[in-house]
Amino acid sequence: MKFFIDTANLEQIKEAQALGVLDGVTTNPSLMAKEGITGQENILKHYVNICSEVTGDVSAEVISTDFEGIIREGEALAALHSQIVVKVPMIKDGIKAIRYFSEKGIKTNCTLVFSAGQALLAAKAGATYVSPFIGRLDDISTDGLNLIDEIRVIYDNYEFDTQILAASVRHTMHILECAKIGADVMTGPLSAITGLLKHPLTDSGLAKFLEDHKKGN
Ligand code: E4P
């Protein structure tokens, strides 16, 4: 399972990269705004900065919602760096654009996916990644993990190459359950990744080992 960090915060990206378990980064317009990155020039510069901190794929989202606009923006984003994956919303023109990018060899991440039918369309259009937002489904009392399960079955039935990128991951249990179902990738906050480290028996066991070592010396 690949681990992506879902942030535009360079410090957190560096911290996750230093852990040695990071496979990529996802961003979105809200995450860029949260870091105060505004204006086209700054946004593009920030994507390049992120790419220079990590070795894997970096999703950069288009703002346009019409085919021509998505193509224009997506091609400019893809030209920025070889690690850029063009993030395209799950709308009619988005699907057309994903097909176009796929034929041009440009990687895509189909975002804002909330149903198995949408995921099926994204795979048929040739998306590199599909991003079902599990946390946002949980927020409206719908089982987000069930969606991951459904997509896994459909993609396996037809051997689609599109990778399931479980998005809107909020905590460690989301990561574990997605791993059990067989999501290819998860993207979440640094807190969910580092949360996997924690166990009270590890802490108490280590404290005892260190104490005993001191006694013996
Ligand atoms: C995915 O790529 C999105 O950036 C993200 O996972 C959305 O998560 P949120 O629901 O926590 O905003």
C-alpha cells in the first residue's frame, strides 16, 4: 500500500519524507489556501517545491471545469515537473479530459469520487488514480469504507489499472481498514501516519528495557 500525505504544508511533507515511508503527496485548492499559497505564480512555484522534497507522485488540482480549460491547465501543470499528476474533478468534462490526458501519457487523479459508478467511469476513461473521499462519506452517515470495497471488486473483476487512492482519510483505523480491503494508496494527514506508530505496550516495554539496561551498567 502506498502512503501519500494530504497537505500543502512543506514542513509536514519533509517530516513524512524523513520517516522513509512516503510515496507521494496530494493537494487540493483548500489545502493550498490553508497554507496561504495564493496567485497562479506562487501556486505553481509551490508545486515545484513540493516535488523537490519527495520522490513520488504529487497531485496538483485544476480549477477549470470546462474541457478546454482543464486541458490547458492540466498540460501546464504536467509540464512543471515529471512527478506532477493532474487532479481532475469527477464531472463530464473532467472525464473527457482524463481520456485526453491518458492518451497523451499524462498521469491523472480523478477527485471528488463518492460512488462506485463514478469510479467505474474514471477507470474506463483511463485515470491513473481514483480518489474516493471516505471521511466525507462517513461525515454524512454513509460507510466510506464500503465504497472502497465496492470499487476494489469492480476493478478486480475487469483488471482495471486505475489505482484506488483512498482519500479524505482521517485516522489510523481508516488506513488499516483500507489496507485490509486492498486500496492501492491512501492519502491522509501526518497525524494519521504517525498515529500508526503508537502503542502503550511499546512505550512501557521500551521504558522497562531502558531502565533495566541502566541497572545492569
Ligand atoms: C484528496 O485528494 C483530498 O485532498 C482530501 O483527501 C480531502 O480530504 P478532506 O475531506 O479531509 O478535506
